[in-house]
Amino acid sequence: MKNITKICCIGAGYVGGPTMAVIANKCPHIQVTVVDLNEARIAAWNDVDTDNIPVYEPGLSEVVAEARGRNLFFSTAVDDAIAEADMIFISVNTPTKTYGAGKGMGADLKYIELCARQIARVSMTDKIIVEKSTLPVRTAEAVRDILHNTGKGVKFQVLSNPEFLAEGTAVADLFNPDRVLIGGDSTEEGQEAIQALVDIYNNWIPRERILTTNVWSSELSKLVANAFLAQRISSINSISELCEKTEADVNEVARAIGTDSRIGSKFLKASVGFGGSCFQKDILNLVYISRSFGLQEVADYWEQVIIMNDHQKKRFALNMIKSLYNTISGKKIAFLGWAFKKDTNDTRESAAIYVADELLNEQARIRVYDPKVNSDQIFGDLNYLQTRKPEENASNVKVFEDPYRACENAHAIAILTEWDEFKDYDWQRIYDSMLKPAKVFDGRNLLDADKLRKIGFKVQSIGTTS
Ligand code: UDX
Ligand code: UDX
Ligand code: ADP
């Protein structure tokens, strides 16, 4: 049985960083080296002050502080780390393709392929390769093809071990996951490789929570898990619109259906729309593969989840415009929150970006405050859309470090992220500093609407009319 003593992880991002930090923390007998081409990122992971590591996750800096320098290392020496390792995790990004066949739908696998070629070139000893990035089904095959043709007699086993952690709770999810999924070959070597990875997780996760499958089931399960979660949000969001017409309250509906144990209560929170790096990308991927197999109905079914989500974001923005008397040109709108959810500094696919874009088209002036997202990121997100010139974004959007300043003289406030601190603000003070009627559009149903109304605010929440 292969005894793993050295692990290398390629990619020091939101997945690779936290996952490896926890493995190193729980397995002091294993040396874990996380490598990345991005020198600035590696330097930040190595910052003496662990509060400056590049990924903000509750509890992460403590985990890194404990293991770093002991058995956890961050480095740009990719080849050396690959050559030394018994097991290599691939945690590089797999964005949606922006060019060529599958543009806007399929996953761009060039980073994965580059990794596979690099591993093939450098390796002189047998290795287990673990796909950690979210990948389309049958990616392992491509990786395997490249590795099996090195002509050096080095043997590779390719496993799929998708990551189910959610941002904002990454450390808690890694310490105590619902399950770990490992897919591998049914051959004896494949089973041995699976066992080697099971043994690592088994250092802190009970064996019955470690599921093993074939590679293809494992790869597909990751896409399907995200598609199901996203589908629940689009489902409740579709109902939120109906609630606004019927005087039903979406929170009450969610509670009522969520108590059915067959449905379950989680992921039923109506919102301005889901964001994050995974949901949209994985569904687009599912749609793309289904279409490529000619499964039109399957593809259309899942695509509807995205269509509904886009509609929800747009609807939120259009509703604001309508409530502000159909003209927001020159009006100040304060955005509380920019991250795609609370407790993270990640903004990928955040609803805030699309809502802002829509309002900027109507020449609104946007004032943003987010506790963890900085102004470079916010302008980067808006400029990336290429809807208008960067100078126009720069002149119409202002980022504040003080929420009260962001709200001063605003015509309206939009809540885009459910940061807890927003609940505890001095809302009377905010009301006093705003133009009247002072409006709040709560895209997260976060605030106590009755309390705000008593102060004098006009409040609109998702999926309620009261
Ligand atoms: C998700 C999956 O949860 C995780 O298992 C997978 O590994 C990666 O993708 P993440 O994107 O980090 O994780 O966050 P998640 O908590 O799933 O939220 C995604 C989006 O849905 C956020 O924008 C969130 O605000 C939104 N959401 C979530 C809702 O609008 N309503 C809900 O009830 C739950
Ligand atoms: C349903 C609801 O469950 C119940 O709460 C409501 O009051 C009435 O409608 P019922 O139609 O009696 O009850 O049966 P149910 O067990 O929900 O099954 C409905 C259909 O779904 C059946 O054809 C069943 O075979 C099918 N089904 C159910 C599946 O195909 N797969 C499943 O996992 C579950
Ligand atoms: P994720 O959310 O999947 O972790 P990120 O974009 O946060 O995605 O992180 C992926 C990381 O992988 C980036 O820091 C990127 O620089 C790194 N990366 C991509 N390709 C390679 C490669 N061939 N070698 C080393 N690092 C790579």
C-alpha cells in the first residue's frame, strides 16, 4: 500500500489554499506544498501576518498559522514540488470558455491540460493525481491520456475528489464535511490509489462519510450537486415573484415547504440571485455536455435555472428604477454589500455586479460599501463586463470604507450581500442623512422591515408586499 508522505497542490486559490491548509493541519506527518505561478499570491500566503493571506475565510488564518513552516509550504517552484510529491492535487481554475467552441458554456480546460503536461514532463516517480477543480465529466480521461504517454515508464493513477466546501464556511466544511467523494479506477492500482486518499481523509473524517465511486460518477456528482443547490434558489426566487403579486410571503412559503422532510429547509432563501464561482459555471457546463450528447430536453431543463437567476437580478434592478419614479439618472444609490455572499471577499458572479451595471446604464451614481471587498476589485468587476468605458465606471461609482458615508444623501439603499453587521447599523442615523422618501431595497430579506418602516423608510423586500 502506498504511503503518502509528500503532497503537492497546484493552484493556491480559494479551493487549493484552504483545502491544503486543513490537510496539513490534520496530518502533521505529511508534507504539503502548495504551488502557484502567481508570485504575488504565493507571497501573500507566506505573509508573516497570516491576516494578510489572499483568501478571507473565518478561521483560516489560524489554521495556516499553525501548520505553515511546519508541514505546510507555499511556493512558486512548481516543478520541484511536483517532482518530490507522491500525490498531486490539481486545483487550478476552470473558468467558462470565452472563445471558440463552447464559448460562454463549456469549461476552459487549458489550465488543467497545462498542469497535466507539466506533471508528465517533470515526474520521475509514480504518482497519484487528484482532480480537485470542478471539471466536466471525462476530464480525467484527457489527463490520463497525457500522463500515460510520457514514455518514461512512470505510472500515474488519476482520481477525482471534488470539493464541496462553500466559501465563507470553508474551514468548518473542511473540518466537518457531510461527505468526501473519491472516484477512481476499478483496477487493483486504482483501488490502491483510492485507499491512499481515503487514509489521508480518515485522519479526521469518519470512514462512513468517505464515499468511493468510479471516476465518472464522482466528476458528474460535483456538477449535479451544484446544479441541484442552484435549482432550489431559482425555484424559490421564481416563487418570490409570484408572492409579490399574490400577497403571499416567500419567507412563510419557504418555511412551510421546508418543514417537509422530503424537501428540507436549506437553500430556500429568496435573494437577488445566486452568485459565486461555481453555480453558474457548473450548470452551463452541464447544459453544454447534455447538448453535446444531443440531450436537448435535459439541457433546456437545467438552462432554465440560469435564465431564472438572470431574470431575478434584472428584476431587482428594474424594480428599483420603477420605484424611483422611472428615472435614476444622477441619483445616488448606496449598495451595502458587493461580495456574492457574506463572510467572503470573493465577488465572482456576484449579483451586485449585474445590478450595478443595470443601474449605471440608467446613469445612476452608485456608492458601494462592503466590509471585505476593496475598490480595485469592484472596479475590476465592472470593467470586466465592458459595458462602458472604465472612465465612466470610475466617475459614476464611488467606494467607501464607512457605510454611513456611503448612505449619506442617497435616494435609496440596496442590500446586495447578507453581511450580519448591516443588521446592527444605526438605521435612524442613516435615515436622517438620506434624501426623502428614503428607500431600502432588501435583496436578501436581511433587515427588520417593520423596524425600518417605523423609522420612516420605504422598504421593499424580495417576495413580500407587506
Ligand atoms: C457552492 C456550493 O454550496 C459548494 O458545495 C460548492 O463546493 C461550491 O459552490 P459557494 O458558491 O461558496 O458554494 O456558496 P453557496 O453558499 O452555495 O452560495 C451560492 C450563492 O447562492 C450565493 O450567492 C448565495 O447568496 C446564494 N444563496 C444561497 C441564495 O440566494 N439562497 C440560499 O438559500 C442559499
Ligand atoms: C403526493 C405528495 O407526496 C403528497 O404530499 C401530496 O399530498 C399529494 O401528492 P402521492 O401522489 O400520493 O403524494 O405520492 P408520492 O409518493 O409523492 O409520489 C408521486 C409520484 O412520484 C409517484 O408516481 C412516485 O412513483 C413518483 N416518485 C416519487 C418518483 O418517481 N421518484 C421519487 O423519488 C419519489
Ligand atoms: P479556485 O476557486 O478553483 O480555487 P482560483 O482562481 O482561486 O480558483 O485559483 C486557481 C489558482 O491556480 C490561481 O491562483 C492560478 O494562478 C493557479 N494556476 C493556474 N494554472 C496553474 C499552473 N499551470 N501552475 C500553477 N498554478 C496555476
